[in-house]
Amino acid sequence: MSSPFFRISPSGVETAVNIDDQFVAPFPSPLWLIGAGPSLQREDIDLIRSSPAPKFCVNLSGCNKDGRPPLFRPDFWTGYDSTRRFHKSIYLDPGIMKFVCKSRKADIIPETMYRVYEAPNTLFFDREYRKFEEFTNPNSDRIIDCQDTFVQAIDIAYRLGFRKIFMVGVELAVIPSDEQLELAAQHGVEYDPRTMSTKMEKVDGALLRDFDVRCREKGLVRDCNPGEECEDGKKRMILDVGRPEHYSMSETRKWQTTIRADEHYYRTSQYLRMARGNFSKNGLELVCCTSPSRLSNYFTNKTVEEACEWIKETVGDPASETCLGKYEEITKPGSGLMPMRDYKPHGDDRVNDFHKKTDNERIEMLTKKVADIPEEIELDSLL
């Protein structure tokens, strides 16, 4: 098995950095995977920050509304898009371990005269397409490519040794705003927020595009005013009211771009659903801590509070640990628990692999030992 990660020098020399399974533990090693969905603003950020598990951010996730401090400064970060879309302080912070596709190595870091290969604590990788049954592949020297940063982060986290990934801020959907839903309902459009689907003529539509189409079918269009962007001289009335929240940070997109993004999110949710067998085989558990989310129907669900409680019970609770008297501690570790003793693996504690020998080989070995015994043994030599 070769690790997919490497450094790149200004001369283009690639130096392998094997950190596979660096974070494996005798329990499922936990990790927070932070998305950029609007629900992140409603979570107890301080509770997540203080939990003793690292935070993995993707793209602009972890950012706040403009003018406010970041929601998270990540321990790990990866991005898929062009370098210019991301922040100088991510690339140049030595405390953040960054994972970047090799094709971005010579990009210029925003607001600097540095290239990405000069950024501290930055590892590169090559990408590859995979089938669902190979979604995580510990024997590959590449990282999966689904044209999606979230999936890329899951594969990287798996290679690092994390086996219980708590996903927060990952709706993987763009949900119509309350104002849009109210207006649509007044015109007979039925939307189920539980399944994030729209009632169509024949089958329920899973996409924001289906909601958009159904609204137009129900007559939610008007004549276009001068200066407005319209299709065929008509304007969607659902765009006259509050638009959907797309991100937890300050960023907006045009309506058609938002619709395409929702399709991308839906496809990603189905990719992960179809890879569940692979995750189970490789001991990886994805836990959805986001509500609502397209992933909640396919993976274990926990609230942020429940996830933090599991982490504290497993790893420890830094907030409740005391220092007073620690340097005077006289209680032995393990007191009151079942005694432990380390053994060598079965077979390693046998001399000359005697237990693996055939009967004839054992007889030959014993015969040789007997032949080596002196004929006369002085009593003094035994005292």
C-alpha cells in the first residue's frame, strides 16, 4: 500500500509523506466534517469547537457572515475549485493541514506572491474515478474524484484513519424559502419538507428544479418589468419573495446556478447512499448531525449535542478535567479496573516456531537437543 499524499518542491520534486492511519485509535476515531449549509448558523458552534475531535472544513465552510469572526478555524482543509475562490489565511496558516490536488500546485495564493506548493503544511494528491464498491480504497495511491469536495474530504479523512465522521452543515440541498413555500401553497403547489420533494403529476420531484417547474405550471409567472432578467418575457413570481438560504456564509448565486447546485447536491447524496456497503466493509461510519438533510434518510442521525456527548464519553471531557493535585497523584492508572497484561501475538512467544513444525521436524529438533546434553554433569555446576 502506498500513501496518496506528497509534498512538491519549487523544482517539482515530489516527496512522499505517509500519514495513512495516523489517527487510527482503538475506538472509532472521531472527526467533525464541516459543511457550508445554512443550518450551521443554528447549531451550537461553541459546543462543537470545545469537543475533543478535530474539525475538517471544505472550500469556504467554517466561514461566517462577512464582518464576523469565522465559525471554525479548521484542523484539516481541502478544496476542489480554483485557488482564487479561497482565502489567504487558510493557505498560509501552518496550523491547518491542507490537502490540495496536484493540478493546483502552481496556483497563486490570493493576495500574495506565493504559489500553493510554497504553503506550509500542505500535502498534494492525484485523483481517480472509482466505482461505488471501491468508494474508499485503502490500497489506492490516489483520492476519489466525484467532482465534489465533500466526497473528497471523506476519502481523505478515511485515509488519515478517522472512522466516525460527524457531518454538520451538510443539507446537501437548497430548500425553498418559507416565503416561496407559502406563495406556492397558495397556488396549489405541494411541497413535503420532510422528503424535500414536490408533488408532481406522476411522481414526486426530488429537486429544486421540480419545485421551480411546478410553480410555473401552476401559473406563478408574471410579465417582465424593464431591466429584469426573464425567460421569454416572463418572470418567476417565487423570485419576488425571499430566496432560499444557500450557505452559512455571505455568498449568493443566480437562480439557475442555485438550481444546478441543488442537482449536484442531490447526486452527491445518492453517490454516498450507493457507497454504504463500501463504508460498512471498511469500518467507516458517517453520522448525519444536520437537519434537514438529504443524508438523514441514509445514515445514522444524531444531534450535535448527542454527537458531542459520544465524543466526550469516548475521548474525555476537557471541560471537566482538573489539574489540581495531578503532580501529587499517587493512584495507579487502572485502579478499580480489570487488570491488563500485554502478550506477544500467538506464535511469536514460541522458540524457533516449534508449534509450526511437523512431527518429524519436532523429533529431529528434540533429538539434537538431547545429543547436546553432556554425558557427565558435575553437581557443582547445578548449584
